[in-house]
Amino acid sequence: MVNERPLRLGVVSYLNAVPLVHGLEGDPRFTLVRDVPSRIAERLHAGEIDLGMIPSVEYAAGDYAIVSGIAIASRGPVRSVNLFHRRPLAQARRVVLDASSRTSVALAKILLRERLGRDPDYATMGPPVEDMLAAADAALVIGDPALYFRGDAERLDLGEEWASRTGLPFVFAFWAGRPGAVDEAGVARLQQALRAGQAAFSQIAAQYNGLGAGRGPESEAYLRRNIVYELGEPELRGLREFYRRAHGLGLIPRVPELRFHARR
């Protein structure tokens, strides 16, 4: 590891992030800091953590390098990033956005511009989902609240919508930190943790005590079928296309060059 002290990892507090850190909880080389995606990014920007599983849009806001091979992505329906609505989306005038992840907010704005040909009025608001729907025509909800919502509403799955429009995967988040924050051994340990997590999907789903507690089979199916943990060439193409479109709408200041931490 680069430093004598434990590497401070910012970890997203949703089901889909649990496999990323499987076995790291008791590893003295790491300290885990849990928060929502946007706060993980803020902690990284402030230097409070060394590496964070940050929303991909946040990479354009700092001088960071990516841990190769690992992401939270989708190649179709993702199920946990949804635009819920009770009237046809074509009629939507006001949309409330869960600001827990600025990547999902940017993706929603890109897809709604393309789908509607205009920008609705946006406001920021978090769950409960029912309160969001009472305040607007549509509501962007992410993470466990989106995955486990069973209310009476239509949903537009943004992972599925992106794949339909581009033919590419969508990368929601990845490990990133300042260049040099983690060495080859640290990268290898993170990759090992993910492999262990993928082998333990059944156990993770059964033991999860978040909003999905007691929904083991549903949670396991989500981890196996909807979430892609690889950051391969298809995902990198999707990531670059997202940056291109986000920059075109003025949502990020630049299309960033992709740089990576030391890798084996």
C-alpha cells in the first residue's frame, strides 16, 4: 500500500456497492467510510478519503485517476435508477431529482432532453417516493429507494433507456482518487474483494439489512442480472459517450481524459 496508515475508502451505502468491499471490513489496510454517492464525491474533493466509489460525472470535476476494471454499470435495465411518473412523460412539466447521485441527475437530463425535445422544470427533492410524486409530474429516484419501490407509478428505467438510445453500457460509478493514492497491491486487493463479493451474491442478498431486508431472492437477482461490475472496453465507450453528451448540454466543464491508477 502507498501509505502506512489505512487507505480511506468512500463506499456507497446501497446494496449494489456491498460486493465491492466484501471482506474489506476487517482488513487493517482499509478504513471504510459509508455515505450516499454525492457525499462520497464531496469527501474525495475535500481530501477526507483517499479513494471513493464516486458517481462517474464527478470525475470531470477533479484531478483523479480510476481504478481499472471495476465499476457499477449496466448493459440494459438497471432497476435502481428510475424516473417514476403517473402521467405520460410527454406531458411532464415539473420533475424532481434525487440529488444523491449527480451522475443519475445528468443522465436524466440528457435522456429527457432527447425524449421530450425540451427541458422540464427541475427541482431537488429526496425520498419518500410518494412525496416526490405528489410534488411533481415525475421523480428521479436512485439506489435502494428506487429498487424496492412498489407504489402505483409507471417507471422509466434510465439504464434501459440509455442502452436503447446508444447501444452502449452506462457507467454509474467507479473507484477514483488522486494520482498515486493507491499502488498496484491496493488495486489488486480491491479487485480481489470484488471477485469475492461476486462469489457471495447469495449470502450478501440474504444478509442485507437495508430497504431490501427480507427480499433475498429479489436482491440476488438484481446483483446477478442488472448490475455489471466490470469496467471493460464496452463500458469505457459508454462512459466516453456519456461525457460527450453531458458536455454538450453544459452539465460538465470538459470531456475528461481517462487516466488509471497503477495496474497489473
